[in-house]
Amino acid sequence: MAKPLRLPGIEEQRVLDGLEVHLLLERQEQERWNQSIVQGHYLHNATLVGEQLRYAASYQGQWVALLGWSGAAWHLAAREAWIGWSEDQRRTRLPFLAQNSRFLILADRAQFPNLGTRALKLCLERLWADWLEQHGHPILVLESFVDGQLFRGTIYKAANWLKLGPTAGFGRVAEDFYVAHDQPKQLWVRELHPKARQWLCAETLPDSLRVYEQPLPCRCEHGPDPLASLRERFAQVSEFRKGQGKRHRLATVLSIAACAKMSGVIGGYSGIAGYAQNLTRPQRRALHCWFNEKTGEYEVPSESCFGRVLQGVDRLEVEALTLAWQDAVLGPNTDPLVAIDGKTVKHGKVHLAGAISLPSHRCLGVEPVADKSNEIPATQKLIERAPILAGQMVSLDALHTQHKTVAHILYDKGADYLLPLAGNQQGLLETAQHLLPESVPPPGREDRGQPQPAGTARAGQPGSGTGATGSGRGGANRLSAPAERPGRQTRNRISGHQPGGG
């Protein structure tokens, strides 16, 4: 057994009493911390994963120890058994854990006994408050790994940490990705509150902590038979990839992506890949996931695989198959309203025009907006191919209040339209105010024997938005002469122009 270190002398104790721990927030301080860790720590790596904090312990302005904290390991069997929580609890409460991923003593440890324990104690006294301030939630349990071939974990033992046992020998290289290094380490843990474990494994957290609990990740609730049916649909999509490198079938990738979006998954390709990891073995088998003969497991596509497939597949072919599958599941579309609107996704780099029917929120199609263009031509293409039915009311924003778009709705689809008039459409707005008194009801209601509420689609004042409706069933357009009865060929004569006439 190694000889224990001597007790500190009077001068050395004065250093320990004057020790201060600082949270490093300035970039220059963090860069200095990183350089010191790379030079002095046995891992020679200052990269921290996930949420993180860096500290320096100093005496009279001189750094004598460095500590780094990061997000906890995704899964540790010994830790899970010690806490006693379920898989769902681990997923939702893992942020309540943090990891001491770096600890470096810069001073001569033989000259200053107990320096590491003192620095760790001072850091833990402020860690809870700092974590809450910097990351928006508290932490309850700490963990750390010690290489037993190089260290004994004396500092942690003296600071009342608990040694749980060896790890499985995997190292974390990304937020949720690990590689085998075949060097198991000692796992040490410590509660920051006496009831930490009791709270973490309880059915419900205390009210003060419940607001910080993470929602459960989306999971696939479909059984093997519906998944197999969906995969058979996507099996009709043309394969665009080359012969090599096709580990995962196209139908499998598209089916998982479709299920992820139906489940409400967000986060792009990474969100879909995370959703795929939660698929059960029967679900993976039904989707014909790739079977790894070495491990005996069905493996799901990676994030990069989803990205390659979804970027390269024929989107119109996929859309047609998806809408046909949607109709087969939901039955005929009986929604009275179709809403078309543009959305910007992917940090403003992708702009889309989409159509849905209401109130069921049935998807009718999506059209990307071309570079150096706007929503108008994209929306017109979408209207041409979208399964809009005669008699439905199509609603768009003021950008689309123009002849060509209205003509597609009226003549090509036989549908009605609902368009607002904005204050910057001065000529059209003045025409509506002149031709549409408030007492005129929406057109076409006379033929249907429905009540005619007064004030519907009234013309607004200049500078404000107002609605204008038009019927594709023979009624006069609300922006044409309202005195003409339904059945006359006078539809959509806005300011005396025919549809598409500019």
C-alpha cells in the first residue's frame, strides 16, 4: 500500500484556506483552460460534450487546479441500478445528472496535500446554482470516471463520492455516440441532495423539479402489420442509388421517416434517426431493417443515410404514393376548407408552400419555392396538382390575391376561394369598396337555400386587410358587379379584366 501523503503545514494550510473557485465564462479564460487541459491532463483532450461548465481554482490569482463538467453519460448499467429508475425515467430525467469529465491539479500535490479535495468541495458548493443559471435547470447527481491503472480515486473517496464499479469500456465521442476503447474505468457518483435518488426514481418528481423534466421522445405506436403495409407502398418508389452502399432499403428509410413525422418528431435528420433507434425488434423486422449477422440485431439507418435518401429521392413520386396511402387510410376527403400557406424551414434556407384540408389537417401536397423566386409560382404549381375538390373553399394570404391564382382555383379545380385584400393593393381595394356594399351577401348562397348573414366578406378601409370570396359553381365573383345574378358568365371580372389578363 502506498504511503499516505503528509498533512499540510501552516503555510500550506493558509493556501488551502485562501483557495477560490471561479466559473470561467470569458472566451479567453476558456481557451486558456482548454490549453492547460491539453498540455497537462492525461487524456490530452479538452473537448466537453453536451451542457458544460469550466472552473479554475486559484490562490492569489494563480490557477492551481482545473475542473470541467459536462452532460452525463447516456446509459450506464451500474448507475441506472443504483438510482433505480425505469427506462422512461432515464430518458426524461437524465439532464438532472452531470459528469466531472476533467480534473487537473496544476500545483505540486506533494507540496499541497488535500488541494484536490478542497477545490472539489468549493466547486460543488456553487455547482447547483451555476448550472441552474447557465443551463436553465438544476442537477441532482454527479458522476465521474477514474482510470484505475493510473489513479485510485482518492479525491472522490475523501469527498464522499461512492464507487459503483467498472464501466463497460466505451468512450463518449459525441452527444449520443460511443466507441469501444477496451479500457474499463471506475464509476464514481455523488448525490447533491440527500433525497436525490428518491426523487429521480419516484413516479412523479416534486413540483419544484417537475417543470424541468424532459418530455419522452416520440416512439412508433404502430404494430408490425400497418408498418409492413406502409413499407409495401414505398417499395414502389424508384431506386436512385447506385448498386454499392445500399445497406438499408429505400422503402425502409422512407417508411421510418414517414412514421417519424406522423409521430410529431422534430429536429430534421437527427430527429428521425433518434426516432428510429426507439423502434422495437418486431417493428424493425416488419420494416425490413438490415439484419446484422454478427450481432443478430436489426439495425436502423443512420442520420447520414436519412439525409442522402430524403435529398435524392423523387419528391413528387413519394408525395403521390403518400397521398394515396393517406386516402386509403382516412377515406374520401370531405373537408370543406383548404388552407395554403408558405413556411420557411432549416434556418431560413428552405422555403415551402404547403396545402392542407381542414378540419382534418389532411396533407394535400408541398411545393418548394425556387431560388430567387417567391411563393406565387410555387403555389400555382401546387394548386394544379393538389387534390382540391370542386366545392371546397381555398384560403390563401394577400400575396396570392391575383387573377392567375384565382383562375386555377375557379376554372381548373371548380372550387371557391377566400382571399384578403391588403392596404397596399390600392386599386383592387377601391374596386371592392365601390362594388361591394356591406349588405351584399356572399354569392352562391341563393342557390343553396342557406341563410345569408349580413356583413360577410365586407370591404375594409384603406390600409387594412379585408376578405373577398369567389364561387366556382356559377356564382358571380365578389369583386365583379354584384347585381348580376348567378349563372351569367361574369365570374372573376376584377376591374373589368378576364382571368389571367394582368
